[in-house]
Amino acid sequence: MERGKFISIEGIEGVGKSTNMATLVECLETAGRKVLTTREPGGTPLAEDIRDILMNRGDEPVPEIAEVLLMFAARSFNVNNVIVPALDAGTWVVCDRFTDSTRAYQGGGRGIPMETIDLVADWVHGDTWPDVTILLDAPVEVGMERAGQRSEPDRFEQERNEFFERVRECYLRLAMSEPDRFVVIDTTRGLNEVTNDMRTLVAQILADNVL
Ligand code: Z5A
């Protein structure tokens, strides 16, 4: 059986990951692919428990090292219990965030050395990397404005704009350093244009032009 493809979606908050993920999945399913969606941190019951620790604003501070390790602990559940079994069964996996989020947020945003993150990544998921990573990009103010229309901010959403600027810069650097894996979509434009880009990209992926 042919292995499924692994696609991740990345970007700072409010750039439209959830919105565009729905389009991506719809296009793949229309083309006859079996698709599983998952998210990080999360994706399994235990990983979702870890997500609660990471996202909720409690009284106890979360040290940066604990944040990295919890992200990877959650990822270990998701990779071993969801992602790899699905890919092995020929299912396509679409993941809302993966290790590039750790590189961008904990590396770029918090300043954890990239070598440390990549060392743990190698330990946790080895060669299991997305075949394609779609980076949805928009200036921080655009993402903030869109996200701002939502409910109470979580622990990450209360960070300052400078933090998200560093995260965005890191994402763009990662995309430049791995052009064969990353596709960057400018989501500053209207939703119709972005949706059209997403449809074109799926057609390219299916035609194997991107992988
Ligand atoms: N995190 C981390 O630090 N390290 C890690 O390793 C991992 C994660 C895995 C959880 O992420 C947090 O965890 C995240 C990073 C950290 N924190 N932050 N910030 P999350 O993915 O669950 O949460 P999020 O980043 O806030 O994503 P989101 O809430 O799902 O937002 P989104 O998906 O990017 O946006 P959206 O809901 O699709 O769109 C926002 C609004 O804009 C919505 O009303 C849309 O209708 C509208 N929209 C979208 N696109 C457009 C366009 N093109 N035009 C106009 N309006 C639009």
C-alpha cells in the first residue's frame, strides 16, 4: 500500500490556519484521498491534556524548558498513536502545526537554541517530517486583528507583538532554508484569493509537483 502524505499548516495566530485547513481537506477528499486531521499540541486524549497545561493561564509559571518538553511530549503521543499509523495505512494526514511551530515559537520567540530543539525533534520523531509544510503568512497586526475578534486570550495570545514578530521572522527564515518542503501563502489578501491559491496548491501536490 502506498504511504499517505503528511502535510502541516503553520503560521502565527489569526493568519487563517483553521479556515484554510478546511479548504485543503475538502480539496483532498474531493480528489478521493482519505484524510485525517490532527493538531498540535494535541491530537490524542493525553496530548490534549498536555495542551490544557500549555494553553491555560494558571498561577504557576511555565518555564521555557518545560514548555519545549511538553510540546514534544504531546507530539510524541500524536506521532506514535495517530500520525504514523495513519500514514502507514495510506491515509493523508493534515496537521495544524508541527515541529516548525516549536522552532518558531520556542526557538524564534523565546530564544531556545535551534540545535536543542532539533536534537529533541530527532529523538521524538526521527525522519517523520511533513512532506509539505504550508506557511500562511501575514503581518503580525493583520493576524492580531483577526484573532482579536475572538474570546479570552490564552497563555500564548497574551504575548507582546515583538514576540510574534520574532516568531514570524523565524518562520520565514525556515521557509527560505527548506524551499523544497515549505510553500508560503500570503494571507493578507481576501479569503477568496487565498482559497484559490490553496486549491491550486492541492492540485500541484496531487500532481506530485510539490513533493
Ligand atoms: N505552539 C507553540 O508555541 N509551540 C508548538 O510547538 C506548538 C504550538 C505546536 C496553539 O496554537 C498555540 O500553541 C499557538 C502556538 C503554540 N499560539 N499562538 N498564538 P493554535 O493553532 O491552536 O492557535 P492559534 O495560532 O491561535 O490558531 P487559530 O486560533 O486556529 O487561528 P488561525 O487558524 O490561524 O485563524 P482562523 O481562525 O482560521 O482565522 C482567524 C479569523 O480570520 C477568522 O475569523 C477567519 O474567518 C478570518 N480570516 C482568515 N483568513 C482570512 C482572510 N484571508 N481574509 C479575511 N479574514 C480571514
